[in-house]
Amino acid sequence: MILSARETRRRLIPGSSEHPLVIDPYSEECQQPASYDLRVGGDFVLPPGLCTLVHTLERVELPPDLAATLRCRSTYGRMGVVLTAGFVDPGFRGQLTLCLVNMSQEHLTIRKNDRVAQIVFFQVTDGDHGYGGRYQDSVGVIQAR
């Protein structure tokens, strides 16, 4: 089940759920009916044909009963931007590193606070443990191993 805007807002209120969700900073402007727009945490230039790692402004904390997928917003897709990796495990905490590929012929500049990606939350049933990998509590861009 995908979380609606109403359920996402409810889960963000401390004490409203056994398993709260954290999006910090949260902006009502970024809340969509069944997703949340993630903003870029800095200014970046996406060169043509290359993958550029950028980080989100938001720090997220997923409880053990939620996972998420990441999608490129259609505005950027129409400009030729593709978001590659895009799954967030239950229990993840930190800023997210987005892998953006510019398929256009032009350099594209994205500025801090631009809404580039969407995060879609969905319930996980009978999860027995949360994420504990090297990206836990990440801040800024985290390079691959």
C-alpha cells in the first residue's frame, strides 16, 4: 500500500504512530497526493551524458514498517534527466544521494531547494530488521564503495 498525503502527514506528527516517519525539513508545498517532492541540498551542474551525484536537502528517517522508491520529477525528465538508483530500505536515516544522468546535449544547473525527485512511501509487512549499511546517517553526497 502506498501512503497517501494524509497518512504521510499523520505519520510525521510525533506520538501519532508507533512507527513515526521523519522528513526534515518538511514543506507542505512539497507534499503530493501519494508522494513527497525532494529538494536538492546544494547547487549542482549536470554535464551532458554523465552521472552526477547530488544530495537531498531533506533528512529522512524511515520506520521499520516503511520503505520507499525514488522517482525523477517529470519536469526534469522532460529536460532529459534520468534518476538511476532509487530504493530506500526500512530503517534508513540520513540525506539521500541521488544519481542523476543528464541525457541532453546541454549543461543543466540545478539550484538548492529545486524539487528534483519524488519519494513514494509504502508499507512493509512483517519486516524483521531495518537498514544498517554504510549509508546510514549520511550527510551530503556519499560516493560508491
